[in-house]
Amino acid sequence: MARKPFPTSNQVLACILILAAALRSLAAYFSIGFDHPNEVYRLLEPLAHLQGYSTLLPWEWNDHLLSWLPIRLQNELLHWVSTLGWTDSISQVRTLHFLYGILSLLQVYCGWRLVWVGTGSIKLAGSAALFLAIWPDLIYHSVRLMDYSLEGSFLAATVLLIFGNWGGVSKSKPELKKININSALVFLAGIFLGTLFFIRYQTGIHLISLLLVLLLIQLRNEVPLKKALWNAGLLSTAYGVTVLFLALLEAGTLSGILVPFRNYLHFNWTLGGAEKFYGPQPWHRYLSEIAKYYGYIPLLIGLGFILSALSFRRPRQNQAELIPGAFLAALVFIPWLAHSLIPHKEGRFIFGSLFLLVPAAFLSVENRSGKYTKAFVPWAQGLLVVGLVIGFSISLSRTVKKITVRAGKVLAFARAGSALQKEVRNSNRSLQIHDDPIHSPGAFFLRWRGPICYVSSNTDYLKSPLGSLHPSITQCSGKLDQSYHLVPHFSGRSDLELDENSQMNSNNRVIWKNPTWTLLYKSL
């Protein structure tokens, strides 16, 4: 019996997934700091509230604009984790980072599977998966406790279920195999997509883009119109049934069906709430957001992929493609265009689908020829490799800086919170924080059940519209008999000169300190 050649496609895929999992596990352990305030406002604060630590919630929760279903599910996971003895906030946050990272392996596998189905090439499929597995910015964002992290994973599962079992390309016979769509998997894809709706309502646009692309690819590959419409109907039906079922579960604690979604629409569309808070942004805001988080070099690489897709065309006799790269890219650009029509724009609205540009690019450049001579191909490949190396280096240095700088303050808050727990149990005393609330990691890390207030001579932040986003930390007022102070200090300043309002005296006692923070107990 002849031995299988090494490496086989499964062996290559297994190695890439193991590498991706290892890198995401490292990121999960070290990425304690948060990248966006919504990691606090939309996850850690409500989690702290469910666990009895947060006395107040950010306004979006008090006004019922967000669904509690994803938060309650993650709280149940943390409850199970606490039975293993991991009750401190750092362990629980690292657990969530790890779970988000493991879920993001679906994006790596999606890149592999789509290119493998479309080309039958281990080299191209492995290259696409490896790009998604090791690019530092993608790793960093995969473990962020943000809606776009979960969006990417759920979208990857949806795309895999719809397009991942269509067949392949034979090297001996370039013509495409007949598409055989599994209706049960299309229905299951609708369930995943419907669940994603409760993580972020704006992801509903993915249903429109998927329906359009699903129909176009089927018709392009000569699937009968009746069968194409049947599959589109299955996807829509599964989506609607899932949304209705989860809405009924959500309604158990509210006064109606889809109350948060209706409040969200009223606030943002009728009242223009987001636009009033942040102001309108120009149409090119998303380009600058991608450049800010992923770097300009990857943008140039993406442009290179697009140009190569336009330049190297397939011969007419092999024009049909099982999964056209341009159609796959439409799953990114249709939501992008829809979000560009909305005055308020944030990068997190489009981050969840960006990973699909990688398999789209590799599908587009595969086996291109005809317009330019083959002599140009090595030059294009060389420029692409140089761009990838430079982009990877920039991405790596920026990611390391984010992890090391932002994790320090959060670790300080968490350890100060542990010291407070040992000092006082079930206290109603006030904790005073000498720092901007938007930069503090919230009650989940502090694990403080009493009131928290912000001490500063500059109250501009709290008077601004953004100040109302975090009512858990309010402006200190009135005379306090006893309080705790978490005070920053820097090299060159002595412990006796931490702050004019909290100088060391006989009434002050240091509970905990590190090189940049000191936790004081103050009796007034």
C-alpha cells in the first residue's frame, strides 16, 4: 500500500491551528489591559453587576438598549470557572480572553477551507490560514472582549456552513465540480447568524449580504433558480426563527418582545443619539480606523491583492469559479458601505468581517494569467513578500506595546481590589479614585461593593457627554468620614507628596502599593 505524501492537507491544517491556538493563548494571558472602553462598559461592568460588585450600570444598560443574553451566558461560564477556584478578577478575565481566542480559530479554519474548496491547493490554502493565524493585530483583536471578536467567530461559522462543503477543483480537470449544497447546514448557518444579532444588532446587515452573495454564486455556477431561492429561504427562515426564539427568552425579564432592539432603534435613529454624543464622521473614517488598528502597510498589501485580481484574469474557457474572491469580498464591503451611510462611524463596526478579505484575496490571485506576461509575476510576488515582512514587523511592535503598556494599570487596579477585599468585607465606605474614569477598568477589577467616586480638580470630563457613559464612578461630594484612595504617583515624587488632598499623615495608612500606584486608607 502506497504511503500518503507528507504533508497531507489535514496535517498542514492541524499544524497551523495548533500554532494559532498557542499564539492566542499567549495573547489571552498577557492582554489584561483593555483596548476600547466598551470592554468595560458593555461586558465587565454588567458582569460585575450580575456578580454583586457594580453599584450602578452605564446608561446603555439602564436605558435597556442592549441585550443581557450574551452577558448572562458569559456570567454562567465564569460561575463554572469559579468552582475551579479561579474567583479573582484576573483569572476570570483571562478565561474570557482565552475563550474568545479559541473561538477565533474558526476564522483561521474558514480561511483555509474556502481557499481549499476554491483551488484545491495546499500551498494557497495554507498561506491564507497562516496569514490569519500569525498576524499580530489579528491575534490581539481576537482576544479582545469586544462585540467584533465574537462577530468574527460567528460570521466565520456561518460562512463555513454555507460555502465550506461545495466541492473542489481537480488539477487534471480544471472545470468545476457540481455544487451540492447541504440544506441542513444552510439552516444551521441561519441559527448562528440569528444568534449574532443579539451580540450586536447592526450585524443584521450580514443577512442581506449573505443572501445576495449566496444567490449570485449559485446562479453563476448554474444552480437552478428554484434551488437557489430555496437555500436563500432556508437561511432567512432559520435567522428569523432564531431571533424570535431568543427574543422570547429575553422577554422573560422585560415588558415586551425585542425591547432593547426597539429602544436601540429609537435612540439612534429617531433621536440621533450616537450622532449627538460623538458627532458625524466623514465617509473615509473607516479607512483611517483600519490604518490606526491594522497599519497602512496591510492596506497597501490589500490594494496589491485587488490590483492583482484585476490584472491576472483567467482564460475564457476556465472563467467560472466555485467561490469567486470578489463575491466573497462583497461580504465585507456591503456591510462597510451600509455603515458608511450612518453618520456615526466606529472601526469596531467593520472589524468583525475583515478576516474574509484574506481568503478572498487568495481566491482572486489564484491561477491568474492572460493580460500581463509571466515575467511580471516574480516581481509582484517579491513586492508582496517585502510588504508582508514590513507590515508584520510594524504590527508586532505595535501589538507588544499595547499589551505591555495597557496591562499595567489594569493589573494594579485588580491587585488593589484584592487588597481592599482583605481589608474590608461588605463595606459601604467610599472608594475615591484619582484618575479619569474612562481609563479605569471598572468595578469588575476593583471588586468593590461600596460607592466609587472620582477625585480631581478638573471636572470637565464628568461634565462632558462622555462622562455620563460611566455613572458607576461619580464625582465625589459631601463630607466623608472614611475613604480609600487609589492614587497614581511617578518617579521623583515622594510618597509624602502623592497628592495635595491625600498627603501622608497620621490618619493615612498604605494598604498596597507598586512603583506607580498607592492604595491609601484615609480617616477624615
